[in-house]
Amino acid sequence: MAKVTSSLKRSAIINLFLIVIVIIAVNVVGSFKFGRLDLTSEKRYTLSQPTIDLLKGLKDYVYVKVYLEGELPANYKQLRNATREMLDEFRAYTPYLEYEFINPSESADEKERIKLYKQLSKEGLTYTNPVEQSESGISQKLIWPGAIFSYRGQSIPLQLLKSETYASEEKMINRAVNDLEYEMTNSIRKLYANKKPTVAFIEGHGELDSLETKDISLSLEEYYSVSRVKIDSNLTSLVYRGERDSLVKFVPRFKAIIIAQPDSAFSEKDKFIIDQYIMRGGKVLWIIDRVEASMDSLSRNPASLVYPKDVNLDDQLFKYGARINTNLIMDLRSSVIPIIVGRVGNQPRYEPKRWPYFPLSLPPSNHPIVNNLNATRFEFASSIDTIAAEGIKKTVLLSSSKRTQLINTPARISLNILKEQPDPRFYNLQNIPMAVLLEGRFTSNFKNRIPPAIKENKQIGFLEQSEKDGAMIVVSDGDVIKNGVSKTTGRLSPLGYDKYTGELFGNRDFVLNCLNYLCDDSGLISVRSRIIKTRLLDDTKIKGERTNIQLKNVLVPLLIIALMGFILNFLRRRKFGKSK
């Protein structure tokens, strides 16, 4: 028995010694090489390479204040926990990140709470007021699901939870969790970027003016330097021309250009300049109306004539792989306008009716540009056809609903259609493209069309095909990027704002995402296509099986421990019984 005991002691000491050696070895290796193991099915805790590169490049501290703390409903606790976990993941790759969670409603002093609420609102955060139903009754709480990021004296807000049309609270929180990495990384990038790339609005063809694009311009300025430029037949309006080793070199002046709702024809020379800008790697956001239609004429008369509008870009877009048709989309999924349905005394009585010429587009895919995007509001949009173009990939970003019809122009449209219920039999088309992404090596629209003298002129440097893979986005409605401007006061309304319902649609985010995608060399926006499932508890099941769940969670672990103890004790008795 003494020999057995001595042998066991020696074996235990050797095992302990080996465990210590392994622990030391693991720590030594870990001090030189960093690694993490993510066992979740959707790789929830695996950051993308662009995020890791940005975090490792930080040279100073980023401070994050998250105002999502305190007694929260279950859904918001899920968002809070996911936010904390993501910040912990960020800290694993950089020592320059500090964060704290703050309960904005913690103070017992109402004046202090209101003061903080006003400060958060001024910073750019918005609150939500969810209704929570419990056994004790219904309650409402003021919750600020947002954060403030600070870096070297600059601060920007991040609204973690964003409102969405036709989306439940649970779905919005799920999307917020899904977008955490992108939104946080993007916030840090905006603070950290030393030099902003430049994007430009094209002028000179009746495009939207600076007031009509003021809202999107202010939003773009968080990421880019925004300018406005007239091509005016100037070959170097969109590119720099320089000489090196006796060779003429052309470089795009702008990371991307925006052509927003022109109303007059482009000259062939201006088209050539845009074409060669694309061939040299320039990106374009085409936002073009092919039909002349306006609510202004309908405000004066119950009916109006709509007709095709030609800005001389059809052949160019066709060559690149897209065609905007001269028709109008009518969609049963649409925004509303007020119409007169009667009178009360001398005053007209208005009632909101869905106007099928104002379709609302929900993303048909999880492409990074439109993933988790709120509904985008169109006004008098046309259909887009994708055309066979060698080497060009086409992706439909936004389309109509499953209840759509097309009307060819010229045509007469009337408000009188709102007096009757729409007949679903006429709305028998579905998923008509209204925004399309084109990617690949584009062929010049002027290939085999220009004289040899221009083709061989080194000062022009004509290219028949783009030097590398490029990208452009074609949208069939100029109003997608247009903010409201009051004719009487000149006051601006936000892009995507519906003045009839007060709802804010996803137009601004859509345009921002388009530019971010076109200008994103790091590939960061691709993070938005990740899908992370939010696994929430079933409240109904919990209420019905509360006692059963509690017993299982208390008794089952105890039974397992008791069983393991019994088995170990049995094996020990059997072993030592044989030794005797």
C-alpha cells in the first residue's frame, strides 16, 4: 500500500510539473504570436482584415462613451452586450482604445437628467421610447442606444439603433448587432483619416444645384472633400496630366463623380472626357431621369402629361452595360400623398393615399451597399435593363416590389386613380431594377469612333479599355439624391424626408453607401454583408414553462455532479480494492 501511495505521489508530481511546463510554454509562445479561436457558427468574434489593419495603425487613444446602460429591456441588453463584446474584440488588437458604459438616466436629479439628454441630442444622438410589458404592467423607458467616439479632440456620434420602415424593434436590433463592426470601424476611420479623398458633383447640364444636394453634401463631407466642377469641354477637368520620362501620364482628379439629375444634353466632348476618366479608374454615380414628370404640374391640375427626356447619355450607358428606359414604374408598395376627399364647411378634407408613382424599394439582396438598408423612396422612377457587356458584372441594388406595372411614355397621369382601389391584376410585374451596380473592365464608348489623329495624340492619351477593374452605379430617378427646398422660406429638409408623413427614408444612407463602395480601397464596406444572428429568448415560452426551466437548470447540474462523484468513487474503490 505504501508503494502504491508513493507511486501515485510521484505520478502526480510529474503531471503537475508537465502542466506547469506546458503553461509556461504557451505563455512564452503567446507573447510572440497573437491568435484567437472563434467557435461561433457565423464567426461573430472574428474581425475583418480592414478593421484589424485600422486598429493596429492607431497612434493615439480612441475614447468611446456608450450610453446604453441601466435597467434595459431584454432586446436592448442584447445590443448592449454585443457592443461591449465588440469593443473588447477591438481592444484585443490595439492598446489605444478605452471605453465606458454610461446610464444617462442614472441621476436622481431630474434637471441633471434633462441636461444630459439635451447634451446627447446636441451631440447627434436620438433616443427611443420602447414599451415593455411585464407581469406588473406596461412601462416605458427613455433609452439612448448610441455612442460618442473621441480622438485627438474630435468627436462624432454613432447611432447604434436606426429606425427602419416596415421593421419590428427586434429586427432593427438584430440589424444593429449585425452592423456593429462596420459602424464602429467606420466611426474610427472618419476620426483617424489624415487626408480625405475628393468627390465631385458635375455641373453645366442642368444638374441639381448646391441647395438641392446640400444634405447629402454635408453627409459626404464626413468622409470626403466635396467639390463641384464644370467639364466645359476641358480635357483636364477630371484628370491630372503630367509628364514623366517623356511619357504623358493621366491620373483622376476625383475618387468619384456624381451626375445628379441633368436636364440638358451632354456634348460629345463632355461625354468623351467622362469616358476617359472612367478608363483611367474614375468611378461614377449616374442618377438620371429619362422621363419628364413632376408633382408641381399635378398640384395645379388633376392630370399631367409625362414624356421622355433625352440627355444624350443612352449610348454611353448602353456601352457600359445598362439602359434606362423611357417608362414609369407604378408600384403598390409606395409612399403616400394627401388628396382632397371632401369638405368640412369651407375647408377641404385631406386623406393620405398611396401614390404608385412613388415606389418604396427594399433591398433585394445582402450586397454591402444595401444590406440592412431602410426603404429608399423614389419619385417617378424608370426601369433599368442590364445589357450584355463583355467582362462586366451587373448587380441589382434596388428594385420594385412584387406588385408592379410599367407605363410607356408619353403618357397621361392623373390623381383620379387614387379615388378607386387599384386592381392587382394590372400590377403583374415584379422586381423591376431601379439601381444597378456595374463592375469590371469597361470598354470605351468611343472605341472605333474617333479619327486616328485623336486616337494617336499623346496629349490626349486615348484608352480603348479601362486600365483596371472599375465600378459605376446607375440609378433611374434623380429625386433619390434631392433634398427638399421650401420655395417660400428656402428652408431645407433632410434627404429622404417625406413631408406628408414626417417619415425619414433610407435615401441618404443609400447614396452614402454607394459612394463608400465606389471609393473604398480597403474593402471595409464588405463587412456590412456579414450576417450575425441575434438569439433572443422566447418570452412566451419562458412564462409558460418558468417552473420547469428553473428545476432543470438547478437540478440537472447537481445530478450530473453527483453522478460523476459516484462514478469516480466507484472506480477508486475498485482500483484500491484490487491492490489490497
